[in-house]
Amino acid sequence: MEIRKGNMLISRRFRYEKWLQLMAWLGIIWILVFNYAPMYGLIIAFKKNYKITTPLFSMEFLKSAWATSGGLQHFINFFKDEEFLNIMTNTLGISILKLCICFPLPIIFALLLNEVRNARFKRTIQTISYLPHFLSWVVLGGILTTWLDESGLINQILVTCGLLKKPVAFLANPNAFWPIVVLSDLWKEMGWSAIIYLAAISGIDQEMYEAAELDGASRLRQIFSITLPSIKGTVIIMFILAVGGLLNSNFDQIFVLWNPLNSQRSNVIDIYTYTTAMRSMRYSYAAAIGLFKSVIAFILLFMANKITKRVNNVSLF
């Protein structure tokens, strides 16, 4: 009787929420079709030499998916590649810099913006900071390439101010590539990333601030004692997601700024995978590199989630 009653309640709830259920199931179907169904293509990484003109399942597998020199040969070749160390250095170097700089600054920006009392000025700053997010990296890449040219805006300003004696081709300098990537990513995404933190701040009970003011707490003390502890959960969740994407160096951004002169510092995993697949036509090898990156990303996400759950009792799962 209890099982039957439970089934009736579930059936009644489905009928009551039928339109919400429909929207939810459409989203689930979309994810299954476009995110999970293509995952069968991972077997390409264990094929000898996949070609797009040959049916996927007719290609010959490598000897054994677990043999040292068999199914994992493409992974072993990647580890032995003379570019492997440079690729990992560039990928981790850019990603860690972005994590250390581009992750905390939107939080600070949101805290500062929340303290602005002039509504018109606040809306103006928000609009200006959000705008770059809506421009693609193709557009922004063209702008940056023009600005960073020897006759570009940046060189004109620096030479006029006496900070440079002569113009410099920034994108032709490998040592300048990492700072350019990090600062341009910060310029594009800081305002948009701050939206999440501003939303979390707006949900804080205002009575807490009023009580703190009565106790004589300054605005800075209120930030550290009320605001930051209240948005700690949001910050931790975003940090876990950022760690999980540590090997994603933003292909679009680096691809539009990449050139042969700065390739020593711009050759990251995503660029190497693209050139391997699209130019060298080594699809099995490129698929193995992509699978390697995905496995490492999953391990990092799981570790970050486990650590934050143990330390702060906040986690994704």
C-alpha cells in the first residue's frame, strides 16, 4: 500500500508540474545527445590511425587497451614528445596565473562595486565592465593585435610617456605573451564574473549590516565579518570549477593571439591538439591528448571538491 501510495503521489506531482518537467527533460535530452552520445568517439584514441573517410568501427584497434606498447601507445608517444614539457609548462603557467589573478580580482571588484552608493555611477561602471564579455575573441583579438603592434595605441602611449625609448612588437616577444593573455582575459571577463558575486552579496540579510553599524563596525570590518563569510560558499564553488578547468587555457583567446614568433610560450595543449589533428591529420593521436586532458581535469575537480569539503564543508557533490 505504501509503495502504491508513493507512486500515486509521484504521478500526481508529474501531472501538476508537467510543463516544468517538459522543460527539464528537454534539457536532459539535449545534454544526452550533444554531450554524452559523442563520447563513443573516445575510442579513436585507441585506434591505430583513424581516418575521417573510414567508418569508425571498421578501424583496427591497437593491440591491447592496457598493454604498455599497445592501446596506450598514443599516450606514451605524447609523454615522450620533445614538446611535451614545453606544452605542459605553457598550459599550467598560463592557467595558474589566471587562477591567481583572474579569480580573486572579480571578487574584489564585486565588493568595491557593492560599496558604491551612487546608483547611476554604479550602473555605468557595471555596463562598461560587462561590455567586453559580449565581444568574441575574434573581435578582441583583432583589437589587441592592432593595439600591440609597433605603431599601435599601446606603443604610442608608452613612448609618449617615456616608458619606452622605441616601439616594441609585443606579440612577437615570447616573454610578453603570458602577461598579455592574462591581462586581456581579465579585461574581458572580470565584470561578467563579478555578477555571480554581486548576486550572492545582494542576498545577504541587510539587518546584519544595520546591527554591525550600531556596534560601530566600519565598512571594511563589515566586509570581512559579514560579506565575505556570507558569500564563502559561492566563492568555494567557483574555485572548484576553476581548478577543474586548470588545463583549459582558453583556445579561442590563444589561437587569435598565437603566431610563429611567440609559439615558444603560446603552444598549449589545446593549440597542440588542434595543429596535430587539423594540420598533421593525426586524429587518433589528437584524441588521445584530448582524453588525457579530460582525465586530468576530472582528477583535479575531484581533488578540489574533496579538499574544500573537508576544510570548509562546502562542495559540489
